[in-house]
Amino acid sequence: MDKVKLSIIIVNLNTVELTEGCIKSIYDHKLNFSFEVFVTDNGSNDGSVEMLRRYDKKYNNFHTLFNKNNTGYAKANNQGIKKSNGEYILLLNNDTIVYKNSLNNLIKFAEKTPDAGVVGSKLLNIDGTLQMSCFNFPTIKNAILEYYFGKKGLFDKFAPLGSKPSTVDSVVGAVFLITPKATEKVGILDERYWAYFEDIDYCRQCWKQGLKVYYLPESVITHYHGATFKKMANEAERWKRLIPSSKIYHGFINHYVINAILWSGQKWQKLLNFYAKK
């Protein structure tokens, strides 16, 4: 099989309309390079399988992988990555809409930025407002600075202002371009994460390997925020998945230390606010 420039990896679970909208948006816009699409379905029963098979027949560069059950987000992405043949890998949430030149600009920037490990797009909400899509690493130091010393925003998602590319600790996994150097030095997603923290962990590994993470405002994509993970599990189940992922990312002891800082810091702030009003 000939090498292609970009492999787009999508995971679907019972979101047939969103996934089809995402697929259409990819093929509606001409790309300046060769590409392929892999969709891993995690056991859908809403007509997704039939829809995906139609696209598999329609496009030679469209490929499908079908799981009998929900394998989790990281593993399902890795299934597509392992089958792919692209120089660059784009993990694309199925609840996104791609616009003209959004993917062209991602590749163009990555090709001229040799230290890039991951590149994320500027994300918009469905009403056109800016969606926060970058993270600072959730360290013990940042927890203390925010919750005891009042340095706000260290634990909140944000989006850099302006039109120029910015280096950030991490971008969310909704639009997550992995460069060849990151593939070589970091590899695929860590499958210990069933869901949550797999994106920020990958970015952390990039930085450890001397690569940078970039936020690119020139690439604009709409993201129906939360739609993917709402289908992956209900709210109670998502919470159960979040805690183990946090323990893997932080380590067992640091997980509890950070949570203790967040909990006590919030209590402390409420106490200060109470006395400030008296």
C-alpha cells in the first residue's frame, strides 16, 4: 500500500447522525494531499454499522473496523492507528465538523514546524462561540498556586487569544494531529486509559521527548462538545472511569494529594469569601 499523507481516525458509538455529518464534512472539502479515513465502531446498534458500510463502498480510502462491544476510546483509536498508513495521524472526534482548509492548514503548519509533536485546532461551539480546548498540566504545584494563592485558571480549559500559533501544555483530543516524530518517540495512545486523560498524557509524553504541543487558530473546526463521551457511558459510569484514569496519570499518591488540595482549597476560598462579606 502506498504511503498517504494523513490518516484520519474516528471512533463511533451510537451517534450515527453526528458521525455521518463528520464524515461528509471531510469529503466535502478538497484536501491538498492524499488521505484515508478509518472509523472504529464500538458496538453501535443505532444504524451506524449500516451507514458506515455504505461509506466503505462509496470511497476507496474509507475503512471501517467493527467491535462487538465498547472497548473504550483509547483502544478504539489505536485500532485505527495500527491499520493506518499515513505519515500524519489525526484523531478526530465524531462530533466535529471540518471546514475548508482546516485540515490543509494543520498539515501545512506541522510540516514547517520540526519540533511539533501534537497540533490542535481552534474549536468552536455549535453557536459559533469559541470553545476552550487547551490545558495546563494538572500538577501539585499548579493546584497549590490556584487554590491557595489565587492564581486563577490553572485548572480550567482555555484558548489562547490572537491569530498566531501558541505552544501549550496540552490540547484536548477532539482534534489531535500526531506528527511523525511523535509517532516515532511516543507511539500510540496508552490503552490503560479507557477514557479521559489519554490526550493530556500523550501531550505530556511529547514534552518529555523534547517535542512541543501547538494550538493553531488557522485551523477552525466545530465541536459538539461532550457528545462523544456522553454516548460512551452515562454520567455515573463516566465518573467511575475518570477516577482510575486520574490515578494512572498522576500516580496513586499524587492523585489523592491533588484532590485533597482541590477540596481543601475550595473550602478555604469559601471561608475567605464568607469573612470578606461580614
